[in-house]
Amino acid sequence: MWQQISDELGASFSVVPASLAFTRLLVAVVLSAIVGFERELQGKPAGLRTHILVAVAACLFVLVGQELSAISFGDSGEQHHDPLRMIEAVTAGVAFLAAGAIFTSGGKVQNLTTGASLWLCGAIGLGCGAGSVALSAMATGLVVVVLFLLRQLEKVMGTDDAG
């Protein structure tokens, strides 16, 4: 059983090597944090965490798309599944759910980070479904660290959106 799990995790990166995937995810965190920090300083409802979640999700969707493109769905005449349509279906459905979680009360936007985290979890689910378990785990680990650490930073700065 452990060998099968090890084989599954090792085979998860058929197109983009694990180190490159992690680097891309990390760069998405850093670059989106720059934008998110500026928004945080301006007191906007979408700050550090929200921007990072969206960027990591977008990066993960691209990486998962690359991995999905390597999966054989049968010969061209037999192919019944389009990997990009799978991604589009999940992103549209999750975006609808995420939008429902976001609301405005008293002129204040609430749950924006929760909406972004739902969207990100759609990407994580796609990654797992595509067999990119290690890639999805990398993104999950990064995001949990980002959410926790930036929540602490926001509390110190007094900009916590409780979202």
C-alpha cells in the first residue's frame, strides 16, 4: 500500500517537474502579495490573503491544465473528455458558490477571502482528480501558511477583515 501511495505521489508531475511547480506557486504568492499589500494599505476589502489565494488558484489551474493535457483520454476519434472544459466547468461552478459566500453588509464587503479560498479549493480538487496530488498538496500547504501568517500580520496592522 505504501509503495502504491509513493508511486502515485512520484508520478504526479508528468509535465512540470515538482521543483518548478513549487517555484511557480511560490512566485505567484510573492507577486500577488505585492499587489495585495498595496490594496491592504488602501483599506480595500480584497487584501493580502484574497489576492494570494486568487493567484495561487490561477497558477494551480494552469499547472493542472498542463498535467491534464498529458493524460490520455483515448484516441482522437474516441476522446470524450476535454481537459480544459473540465477546468472551465469547475471554475464556473465554484465561482458561483464563492460569489454566494461574499456579501455586503452596511457598506462593508465580507467573506471575500472565503470566496477566494473556495475557488482555490476547486483548483485543488481538479489537481487531485488529475492525479496531481503532490502539486495540490504544495498549493494547499502554501495557502494554509499564507492564511495563518497573514491573519497574524493583519491583526498586528489592525486591518483584519475577518473574512
